[in-house]
Amino acid sequence: MTEGEGQGQGQGEPAGPAIRIADVHKRFGHRRVLEGASLEVARGARLGLIGPAAAGKSVLCKLACGLEQPDRGTVEVLGEAIAGRTEASLGPLRRRIGMLFQSYALFDFLTVEENVAFPLEQRGGHAPEAIAARVAARLRAVGLAGSERKLVAELSGGMKKRVGIARATVADPELVIYDEPSAGLDPVTTQKIYDLLAADHARTGATVLAVSSDVVALAQFVDEIAFVHRGRIAYRGPAAGIAVAPDPIVRQFVRGELEGPLEREEAAAPEAAAPEAAT
């Protein structure tokens, strides 16, 4: 049994899905982002999310770690309901989740090593020497050995992304959420990052929810891919066959084709949405 699997199975939790999102609706002002979205991720599985810009992929990630609350619907994570919970009550659950934010969300007043150490310090129960050793190992794994004392302002965008990955995985969480793990990285670094994520998953058995616009790299990492479109999960299927998915909208999106049903639907969407927006 791996270290991560021992942690994940030792909580006495039911054998239900790691993430269950059922009929979730979410608005920001007058803009409807999610309209009846439903999604389940089995424990230990790796699911990728793809879709057009502003389709709600990042919102689904934030719902899954309690950073957003649904307007309507059910969100359960690691056996716990999210909806209606206070920030204080979500603390213990969030310590079981690692998240890489699309905008990095690093503390600019801390050094690289202090940023990566933060989740371990929040959990407690770790000696300073053990934290330092774990942080050093994570920074070596993402290619940032020697950058421990740098401040965030001294880092490039790619370096910030790698610090975020190190922080998200340093505590071997039961659930890891990656929002654009390879955005801004060159192809060689992208492959190294996904190799690292795959090795982490093999070692810990953690559940993974990953959003990426790099569909090719994502498909080599996850088991399944779900396509988010018009506020719902419009398609879900094996990652290996995503380029030949039976849904023509998914095929057009994955292949990057300029013409097809996706454009026709988006052109019709404002007219279709207007009556609902008024209610």
C-alpha cells in the first residue's frame, strides 16, 4: 500500500464518489454559468474537464473545494456536503484537498519554500525538519531546486505554475484539483509536469480533477474527459478516444476546427437564453 492510499483509506469514509455534483446552478450577476450541471468522480479516478472559454470549468473546480457555493443543487466532496457550509467548517475538508489555481494564488510576501510549506504547516503534526525535507523534495521534482529563497515577484510565469503544483501536492491530499497545470509552459516543461502528476497519482492514488486547454497532453494523463458546454456536462467519455468522440461539437472543439455545430449553437445561444434571463 502506498503512502497516499493509506491516508485515503484510513478516514473511515463511505465508498461513494470523491466528487458528486448534482443539478447544480450558478449565476454571477445576470450571467448563468452552470445550469443543471451534474458530475461524479470515483475515488482514485482522474477526470479532465475541457470546453470553451467561460464555460464553467473553473467554477466546477471551485465548487469542488468549497470556494464557491451553488445557487441550487448538491455538491458532495469526500463524503461531505459543501452547500451552506461556513468557511470555518470547511477548513478540515479543504486540508484534504490540494488545488492548483489558474492565477497561481501564491503569497507574494512569502518565499518559494514558505509557499510550498504552507499546507503542511496548516495541517500540523509535522516537525520543521520533516517539512523542510518534503518541500525540498517537491521543489526538486518540479525543477525548482535552488529557488527556495526567491520571492514570487522574482519568478517567471512558468516558475510560478510549478510552485503552485508543488504546493498543491506537497501534503499528498486525497483529492487534487489542477486548473490549467501546463498553461504558459513550453512543450518540454509541459511533458515534465504531466509526468510528475502521473507519478504522484501512481504513488498516492489520489482522485484528480484537471482542467486544461491542452487537450492532447490532458488526454495522456486522465482516464476520462468531460466536455462542459452551455452550463452542463455535454459529453463524457474515455480520454483516449476524445478526438473521435461521437458528439460533433466535441470533435470540432478538440480538433480546433473553425466551422461546425459549436459556432451555430453559440450564435443561437443569446436568443435562446433571453427569455430565461428575464425570469
